[in-house]
Amino acid sequence: MKLVRNGSNEPVNVGDSVQTFRGETAILLSFSPPRHSGSSGGRVEIQIGEEIREFYPSVIDCHIQEG
């Protein structure tokens, strides 16, 4: 599984700088696939300043892709 940007399918790696839909700059700390089929698109963990938060990948304009 890999995390890719919506539209371009450009890979996004742990440690990369990403931007939320609110325009906040963050660092990608980790991502995890959906727990079961039919589930929402997994989760990403990002750090915004000193705060660590978990979101759906769409918050950073990404999705989790198999392969």
C-alpha cells in the first residue's frame, strides 16, 4: 500500500510536508489502510506545529492505493 496525491497519483512519503484543506502545513508521520473492505479510506497521522492529529487521507488531498 502507498499514499498518493489525488489526481496526479504522485507518491507521498512519511516525513513529507503536506497541506490540509484548510491551508495548514503539516508533516506526514504515518498512514494506515482501511481496516476492512468497504471501510473509509484509511487514516493519516500528521503533525501540525506541536500537535499530532489523525485524519482521513482526503484531508491532505490523498488516498491510499494498493500496490
